[in-house]
Amino acid sequence: MMRRKLLWLLAIRAAAVTGLLGAGILADVGGPGRDPFFYLLGLTYALTIVYVLTLRMAERHAWLVDFQFAADAIIVSGIVLITGGVTSAFSPLYALPIIAAGSIRFRRGGVITALLSAGLYVAIVVAQYAAPESPVPLPPPRVALITIGLNFFGFAGVAMLSGELAERLRSADRELARTSTELAELQAFNAYIIDSLTSGLATVDQHGVVISFNPAAEAITGVGAS
């Protein structure tokens, strides 16, 4: 189960990076002075290859999975930083590692990744306003605070929602497994009772009418009850 989730995560990460690469080329995001955008995407590709090679280890060591989410949040922060920080249009990318963490590591993983993302985003904005000069025009501090607040609540909402859905899915899987076990035990119990009969077995419908009769237990192939 974990292996399948991790494979999906790797595939989605590769697809997202490829989409960003195409969008960056079309929008000329990697223009003068912005080559780090493509360096970060290349780093993500390289890390994805490392994650594939260490997939078996990640199944046994949960901290390797948490490292992937933390690395994703840091890379997204780098993209946000070099594309304008508080004015960047890429801040919604933080939702991707948060959703992934909530889906695989459930509510706790989603919340931790959301807190890390929020902390990194706040650090970027504070650094922008604390710097003597900014390469991009910055909005008034009040607007920046509103932007931080909206992103923070967005991160929290995504984390709670993805974690809750994952928790419900896990509960449903557990209930299905329990029901399947009980059904198998009931079938085995019924088979044991039938095999233990020394006389015939009759089946009747809901009106008490005999619909089949087997005088020997060895000839019984089914049973019905009202």
C-alpha cells in the first residue's frame, strides 16, 4: 500500500515539475537573472531519481518520506523567492507537498508540512521587507500581512482536508478488512457445521416450503435459511 502511494507521489512530482518547466519556458521565467528557477526544477528531477532508487528504504523508514515533503516545501520556497516572494504567483504550489503529506502521512503529516511551508513563506516575506533594496516593487506591509494570513489559512485548510480524507479512507480500508475476515470466519464455521451433520439437510423458503433435501451430508452443496 505504501509503495503504491509513493510511486504515485513520484509520478505526480515528475509531472508537476515537467509542467512548471514548460510554463517557465513559455513565460520566460528563466529570463536574465532568473536561471535559478530552472536549477531548482533540475534539482527536483535529480531528487526524484534518488527517491526512486531509495524507494524500498522509504517503505521501511518513514523519516525518508517526511524528508521528501520537507524538500518539496523548500524547493517551492526557492521558486517563490526568485519569482517575487510576496508578489509571486507560485505560492499556490505549497499546496502540492501539503496534499501529498496529508494523503500519505495523514493529518499529522499534512499539518507538519503546512507549518513548515507557512514558516518558510513568512521568512521569505520578512526577508524581503527587511532588505535594504528589493529587486521587485513590494506592496504595502498591510497587504503583505493579509497575503500571509490568506496563505496560512489556505495551508491549514488544505492540510486538514487532505488529512481527513486520508484518515477516512484508512478507516474504510480497516473496516473492509475486518468485515472480510468476519465473513471468511462465518463461511468456515458454516462449512464446519455442515460437514459435521450425520443426517440429511433440508432447505426451505420463507413460507416453510421445502425447496431441496439432501439425505447425505456429503451430497450437500448449499444451504438456505429463513
